[in-house]
Amino acid sequence: MTQSTRIVLARRPEGRPDPSDFRTEIADLPALKDRDVLLETLYLSLDPYMRGRMSDARSYADPVQIGDVMVGATVSRVAQSRHGAWAEGDIVLSGNGWQTHAISDGTGLRKLDPKVASPSTALHVLGMTGFTAWSGLGNIGKPAQGETVVVAAASGPVGSMVGQIARLRGARAVGIAGGPEKCAYLLDELGFDAAVDHRAADFAERLAEACPDGIDVYFENVGGSVWDAVLPLLNKFARVPVCGLVAHYNDKGAGTGPDRLPATMGAVLSKSLTLRGFIMSEFMESQMPDFLKEASDWVAQGKLHWREDVVDGLEAAPEAFIGMLEGKNFGKLIVKVAEL
Amino acid sequence: MTQSTRIVLARRPEGRPDPSDFRTEIADLPALKDRDVLLETLYLSLDPYMRGRMSDARSYADPVQIGDVMVGATVSRVAQSRHGAWAEGDIVLSGNGWQTHAISDGTGLRKLDPKVASPSTALHVLGMTGFTAWSGLGNIGKPAQGETVVVAAASGPVGSMVGQIARLRGARAVGIAGGPEKCAYLLDELGFDAAVDHRAADFAERLAEACPDGIDVYFENVGGSVWDAVLPLLNKFARVPVCGLVAHYNDKGAGTGPDRLPATMGAVLSKSLTLRGFIMSEFMESQMPDFLKEASDWVAQGKLHWREDVVDGLEAAPEAFIGMLEGKNFGKLIVKVAEL
């Protein structure tokens, strides 16, 4: 009998999650039925959206129930197969969540070819975060040649793709990140045109200097004080794909004053801004094949760069996840659950 | 020699404008040059956007300078003409501002045919406010058959057109207005499907009752506390054309807390909302002819209704304007400057 070690939601966090909000369990898996496969998790993706799933506030997806396995995308190996389409040893993209093993009937699995790219890229540059950047820019941001695109959390998996795709489309990319090391990475390895450290005391002034022609597209990943610095720089008819608000995910209710809404709505009106929230699933069915083709070509041509922040062992997931919400990771956060 | 009585901006208001922010002057007009016409103002349109022009805050249009005539659309009669295209007695749509007479070289004048519709309609249902409603709904709101469209200041010239056009497009129209008289007007004369009084203590609950299927399009005219009631009712993928924020036009700086921005941005994200500011001038060149054709047909067919709130004499303009910012008018506010 196969056992799965799994991390379940023990309690809904208030504000910052605590390791005690999670609990590790060991479950006995049933025997495989006909057309089932047994999947062994190799890599687990940790992403900010998971914070939303831990809460029961209304959101775009149902919350994880107390006692349920935490959700998440995984790269897995087919350990046993009773399904004709899948062979033992196949590497697949799956959504098994925070656990070492799972049984699947094949629904939603995507086979990965390790010769095209390292399988873990299916969790970022050739996966959800890459598609999030590509579809948000393509459908909402629509940067024109020479326009200025600004993105925060720019060394992260979505932000790094936003900046690189913006440049591949002929736009100017300005990245916001925390600390000199991440800023240097944006300039030296990802090819951003400018990088601004949001921890600098004169952050707003530096952002303005980095955007002498204003901002045409602001890809909103973070919210919080970065938005206050971006707002006055937005050009007339600027587009703001709203993809994430990680600065607020640990908020415990209404913010204290002053009320920043009138300034934002006033700018929406006076500058004819477009703010558009989106979840990549909106575009997935119609556009994922186009994305995979274009992004795989870019990867093959060496035009996309990425960085993985890999932590070892499923048991390290809660601490790594909590740290990510505070910007402690550097690159796409991945838990290595088993050896490839 | 012709004299023009004119109301100029004496001082930039802080918060609510005061009658002393305006000053009346009498100016001698020069003799007509070749290709000039002398225009006598019949009607002056008073509109909320004028409050923005009184301030020097950055906005979508340049402010009125201290000592300059207040801007505004007018219906005028050609009193003298040295221009072949215009004859004495012609009635024209012009932009002469708050004054009794002006000289024009014909630029931007539109001839009005009193047989098609009363000339004052060129200041609302067949003019800027009508086009604002038509273009904001058509380009941003895009109501589908059976969707719910909500508009505030619904008895005003923009709101009343938003609701009527929404219904002509097959959508359900819910209007928000101040007081039972205005609400009855929405239902009985304009044909809205529901009307909600924003002065009611249980306004938010009543709005929810009036929108059992949520809100698909919220045409934002007002801002303020109405937005707080609308936000939780917005459906996934709802569209919010942001056309005006009259509740904030008299604000004196940042609002006091609590901070309402995180809730709005959170809803933009979780419900994939579109917020899009616009000024009708964006669409004017390309779409005004289509609007005039469609709206004139509707008027001829008796499908559009309107109400004018006419005050007598140019000297009444400042008080009427100040009252309008507080919702004291009922219908399109027009100053009758001279007899037709």
C-alpha cells in the first residue's frame, strides 16, 4: 500500500499565516482502479494565490476546507499506471497540492518533455505564472512599441516574465524589487531597462526618474505603497492589469486612514485609466496553446531567463510559503519533494 | 457697439464654491471682422465638469484662468453675420460660456433645426450629456440583453440617458436618485425598472433588493458612499465606466479614513472588474455622427424623455451651479439668458 505524506489546512490564518495553521498527515492511498495512475510528486509550486485559498472570504476560487490538502501545481512522475495514455516514468504537470503521492484518472495532466526544457519550468516560465504575465499583457496591458511598462515584484516569476515579454514586444521595462541584489538581477540577467528598489527612502522619486515619459502599463502584482508611487506617473489612457495584491493578502479587515480611494478614482477619471482585474483561467482555454508555442520558442532561443528558489522537502513548504508572502524568496519558489 | 455681460472666475474655490468666487463684468465687443458672426446667448448649460475647471489641479482639461469667462456650452442666435455660412436668425450650438454675447469665426458651431427638436436639447439629450451616456455605455459598459445596469444621479441629464439607452439595448435599468420625487420620475416618466433613494437609511439593502441578479454595468457618476453600496453587488466581469465623481468635486485633499482602496482593488482582482475612466471627447470625432443619428431618431419616435430645470437670467448662474453640485436641481440645469 502506498502512503502519501500531505500538508493540510489546520486552521484559517488571521493576518500572517503561522506554521501551526498547517498540519502534516500520512494517508493510505487506495489501490489503483482501471484507468488510474499513481503520481509521485517531484516539485511543488508555492504561489501567493494560495494565501487567498486559506481564507473563506469570497474570492475567485473556493477556499481550501479545514482538514483538506493545500492546493498547488506539481510536477510528478507516473509511478504506476493502469491508464493507456500514461506510462510509468512519464513526467507530468499535475495539480496534486502539498503531498508526496496522489492518484489521478488522468484529467488535466499534461505530459512534459524533459528534452524541451527542465520539467520544473512547467511551474513558472512555461506554466501558470508565465501564462499569467503573457495573457495579462496581451489582453489588457497591450504595450505598444516604445511604451513604458512597470511591474512590481519584478524578480518574481510573474514580474520577471512581464518585463521580459514587454521587451520582446518592443516596450521599455522598468522593474520594482526589494533590495539591491534583486535589482541587479533585473538589470544584469533579465535585461530590464531600469530597476528601482522599493525599500529606498526616496522610492517614489527614483521611480519617477526611471520613467521619464510616464507609465503606459502598470502590471499590478502587489498593491500597497507601490501603487501610491505609480499613480501620479500613469499616463493618459494607461492600462493597469490587476493580477495580484500580495501586500494586502495578510490584511485583517479595512485599512486605517487616510482614505486613498478618492485619489485613485479621481485619477481613473481624469486620466481615462483602465483598471482590469484578471485571473489567467479566463484566457486559458482559448490562448494557452498560443502561449506555450511562443514561450517555448523563446526558451529554445535563449530569450527568456528565470531563477528558481528551491527548498528541499515537503516539510519545508509552510515556512517557505510564509516567507514568500514577505518577499523573502528570490526567484520562483519551488519545493523539491523528490529527486527527478 | 455691442456689450457682453459675462461672469468670470474671481477666485479658485476651496471646497464648496461660493457666489463670491464669481464676478460679473461688462465688456465692449469689437466690431465684426470679415467672416465673423455676433452670437447672442439664448441658453447656457450648467454641468458638474465646470467645478473641475475652476481648480488648477491637474485634470483632463486646462483650468479657467482667474479673470476669464467661465466656460460652457450655449445655444445662441446669430445676431449679425459677416460669414457666408451663417445668416442672421440662425440658431446654433456654440461654446460661448457664461456670457450674453460673443463673437465667433464659425469654428465649432453647429446649426440647430428647431423643427427637429427644441434647440435646448442640443445641451443635453442631443448634446454632450447624451453623447457621454451613449459613448460610455457603448464603448465601456457594453450592456448585453438582460444584464443589469445601475446608474446614480439617475434623474440628471447623463444618468437619465444611461438608463433609457440601457433599456433600449434590452438591459435592465436601475436608477439611484435623491428623494422620492426623483425616484418616482425615474419609474413613471423614464421607464426605469427600479429606482432607489440614496438618502434612505437602508439604501444599501434596497439597492441589493433592486438588483437580485447583481450588477453587470455600473455607470459611475458620483463616487462617495454610493460606490460602497455598489461594490459588493458587482458581478464577475462587471464593467464600470467612470464618467464623474461629483461627490468628490468639492473635496479639499485626502479623505479621512478608513482606507477604502484595498477593498476596491481587492474586488477588481477577485471579480475581474473593469474600471475605465473616460471623457466623451475621446469618442467624439469618430462616433458623434452615429450618436446624433440614433438619438435624433429616438427623439422623433418619442423613445427618449427628459426634463429641463431652467433658471432665468445669467445672474442666476452661480447660485444654480452651486446648488447643482449638491443635487438641488431636478433635470438638466439650463440658464435661460435670452428669449428664443
